[in-house]
Amino acid sequence: MLLVAPTGGGKTEAAVAPSLELALEARVLPYVLYVAPTRALINDLEKRLREPVRKLGQRVAVQHGERRTIEGATPPILILTTPESLEVMLSSSSTYGARSLKNIRSIIIDEIHEYQGTRRGLQLSLLIRKLEYHASRRVQKIGLSATVADPVELAHDMFGDHSSVRVLTVETARNLEAHISVVGAEQNDSSSQSLSQWADEIVSAHDKVLVFCNTRQECDWLCWQLSKSLNVPTFLHYSSLDKDYRRTVEKRFAESRRAVCVATSTLELGIDIGDVGAVAMWGAPQSVSSFLQRIGRGNRRSHTQRVHCACPSTHPDGRPGNPSEDALRYGALLYAVFSGSLERDPMASFFSVILQQLLTICLRYGKVAPDAFFALVNPAPSFVTERTLRAMLDTLRARGLLEYNAVRDLWYPTSRFRALVSRGLLWSNLVQNDEMTVESERPGAKQTILDVPKKFGRSLRVGDVVLFAGKPRVVVWSGATGLRVRELNDGNAVLAEFYSLLEPQPRSLAESLRELLRRGLGELTSKGVVLDDASMRAIEGATASLGVVLREKDFVYRYEHGSHVLYTFGGTTYNWLLSDSIALLSGVQNQSDAWKIRLSRYVSIEKLLNGVTVNRLKKLISQQWSEYLRRISVPPLFNFLPAELQHEEITSVLDVEGATEWMKSIAQSLGAES
């Protein structure tokens, strides 16, 4: 079953309450397994559920990397965990947690949209099947979400079967008040507000404001600027900050009547931070799903959601921004929301996840073979065959992680395998960075504030001033495993580097922009969207320039502002492939984003794309392999795959087959014009 309801609509209680009632009737403990995407959300859920469950004479248990409360005088009725900790429990045959899972009758997946089309999502779907094998029964499966494009498709992807899926959708009539503004660091012309003006007006009107940024650098810089200009407490929240630091922020912000909290996507999910008067965004997010999650964090007790959308005119490092691009993306996001268009992310052929599952099977049983995988994971993903499994196992043998017994046709772990386990690399399909700890010194005390990549930390020297955790801090000690810093009142600080990648913008969002330009700004203003002069000029200018042409065709190729521009509205990854094809086949330099490709000189695109094939694009990716690995985040175990399966995974992630058909449609469209 999938329950789709707005953020703050009581989905957790609606799923947990009847499950606990069934548990009390069955007298089987533990009965319910509740999986959430983050430790912070698990901890918050425990606080919410602990007392109601205690009144039933039962208890809630937590199992994740920072807390383990499953073992106790009495077994829990409900276990809260993450996918990675569930993997740990299922990979052991001797722990109390592993034995407890045999009794599970119901599994609830919170924020299920977070897993859609991701390696982590495939891992969780395989874990659900392994859990059923472990429990020797089918378990009830419930998914919870506020933002799902195709609930049935998602349920099938995650739950592993194509039997009937019941979808319960709760609609609520909540108005959306959206304001789009171009905002500068300082007041430098009459077309835009300064940052301090923009923020002060929002806080004055709404008291308590949650501000989302797309990067940790933006969070640090924005929090620093706002703390200097606002007369209210200003907090900071993102994943690299120390867990105790984040918990303090969550508590203090929740208790505050007037305050600002600057955050990345860490606060998109349902952590309790009290009632928020308005949500603000510093730069448009990359997807409709993220946009909706952010909007949903505000005004939960009213019928109106308020969002203030900033189009920054400068980057935190002082470079000029692109506020017109942000205004267009906000317009596309709002158009998609009003038209009910959400992205669909099909599950790619993530062979790295399959390899990880082979390793965890080997850890649990002390041996592994292809037939063991098919027995434990039933049904298996369609892209997995015995040939691919044997290729993975043979590569692991060649890398010294497994040894092969030909008589038994089994693979066994080696000492190098056990070393991999000790490094904690078996449990996760998330991208991992080698990090070091930053401590802040105070008279008579030290406080851990965050982790930073070792590559950046080791580049620093004593005396360097860096913007750490939203404040300028001077490095007073530098070691192999960490830094010690001291807070400064002010100063010229460099930005900390985190080396993270923005998610590619989906094709569906690009197509929403095309539809908005066809239909005009009235599609937004008629819904009550308020734009300042600068953002209105950006959208009106693009509509006047492209709207009439786009009513006749899907793609536009023309000369403008000293270069040739191909408007594809193909999204980030499709435009990567097209841009690289143009450069490789013609030698013409070009730049691409999610909407367009700008070329340094004219190229006959239709002739260039004549005869485009899947194999040609695969060859292109092979020729620029290191560049595509730089663009696409991969987990550590990806490097243990056979080279052939590495390429298959990346071409699947890029949707090469879909991109080929899309390029053919461009060639056909442009060819018909000439």
C-alpha cells in the first residue's frame, strides 16, 4: 500500500496506529519495522512515538549507526531504522537485531520518494525481499510520501512484485503564495533588493523563517550574512555539521518564536522544528519533488503555504550570479506544481548495488554463489543474470576479496574481504568522502562543529581564516586527522570546500519551462505568483523571444547575442550527451545547461545527428569516461565491478536509449525546417 498525503498530514500516525493494533492482537514482537532515510528523522520519530507506544505497555527501539536500543528487558513492538542499519542486521545471523527480524509482519517506508530511481532505493527494495526470505513469510508493505508522480510504478519498483497495489491519496486544498525576487548581496541598483532588505521583510511579516540553499557553501555564507544584519537568532543546519550541533539547532529553532534557520535538504524531511511562518529559498532547487518538500515545511497549521524565492545576483565567492536563470527555473517549478507535473525516475541498472548485495550475502553465510542471490532476492531485478553475477564474483576473486572453490562452485571470503568489512564499506551505496573533524576552541573548552573533506582540510595552514559553520574562524592547529579553529567576530574568510555535485535537472522540469514560455507569464500571475520587476523581465523576455516560436515546434536553433543557441529543453544529462556529441563530431566548442546548448559557431545539427545510435553514444561515453565519472557520483564499491558492467551502469543512469531517440527527434525536427 502507498499512502500519499501532504507534508504534516499525519501519514506516520495513519500507518503506525493500525500496525500497532494488529501487533497487540497477534502478540508477536517486534511486529513493525519502520525505515526512514536519515538518522535525524529516526531520532525525531522516536520522540514522537515513544510516549503513545509506552501507554500501550510497549516500547520503541532505534537501530542506526549512532544509537542501538533493540536489546532490552522486553522486545520492542516497533523498530526504527535506516536502510544501511537494516543491511547490517540482515548480514548477521547471531545478533539480537537479526533474530528479531524473523518476527516482523509489517514494514513501513517513510519518505519513499527519496529512494525513487536511486542506488539506495534499489538496495532497500532488495532488503525488503531478503527480509521476507529471512522471516519466511510475506510482510505487509506500506510506503509514505507527499510527492509521487506515479505511485503504482514506485510501489512496484520498491516492493518487488507486480501484484495489486493499493494507493490512498489524501488531497488538501492549500493555497500557495509565491514571491520571486532578484536579490543582491548589497543594494547596487534599483532593480533588486539587498539581501538584508529581502530577509528583514520576510522575518518582519512571518517571524519564523526556514531558508533553503542548494549547497553547504551557500548555507555558510548566507547564515554569516544574515547573522550580521538581522536582529533575530540565526541558525544553520546541514549534513556535515556535527550531530550534537544539529540537534541543538533543531531544538532551539523549534522553541523560538522569531528566528531564521538556513539549511540544505537536511530539513526537507519531517524533522520537528515547530511551526514555520514562511519558507524561503536562496536559489531554485533542481527538481519539483525537492521544491514541494521545501514548500511543505511551512505553515502546516494554516490553509496557505508561503514561499519567498530569491534569485541571487552574486555567488558566495563574489562571482556574478545568474538571476535570470533562477527566475526561469522558479517559473518552471511553479508551473509544474500548478499543472501537477512531477518527475519520474525509473530504476537504472545499478550493478554496483548487486555487487554490494553479493558481498553482504557472503558475510552472512560465509560463502556466496549466484543461486544464493536468486534464492534470497525473489524476484530479482530484470537486469541481473547468472552471467553478470559470475562476472562480478570473478572480478572480486581477481581483486583478492574472494577465493573460488571450483569443486563446490562457491566463492569464499579472504582476509582482504574482512578488511573491507572493518572499513564499513559493505553497508552503504551512498557516495562517501574521506573526512576530517573540525573543533572550535573556546576558553577552557572544545566543541566539534563539523567534518570537512581531508583534501580541503589538509590544504589549510595555521592562520588561515575559513567560513566554518556559518562563522569566520582562524585555524590554530592542523593535524593529519583534524583541525582546531577559533571563532572570529569578523574577517575576510575563504569558503570551505565540500566537493559535492548538484543533482542533474530532470528533463520533465526543462519541458515545464518550455510549456511556460509557450503559454506566457499569465500562467503564474493568474495563480497569485508575485514577481519583482527584475524576475518579471527575465520571464517576460524569454517568453517574448521564444514563446511564439515554441508554439510551432519543440526545438529552436538560432543565432543570438554573438553565438548559435540550440534550445532543447532536454534536461541536464541529455544535454551533456548532445553537447559532447557536437564537440566530438564537429570540434565546435559549446556550453550546455538543462535548457539549451550554446555553440561558438554554426553547425548543422541535423546532419551531425544523422545516424545517431545507442552504440555511438556508448562509444562517446567510453572516450570521455573520466569526465562522466566526475559528473556522476558513484559509491566506493562501483570500482570493484568488471569494466563492462561499470559502463553498463553509467549508460543506464544516463538513459542512453532514451537520449538516442530524443536526438533523432531533434534531427527530424530541424531537418524538416531546412
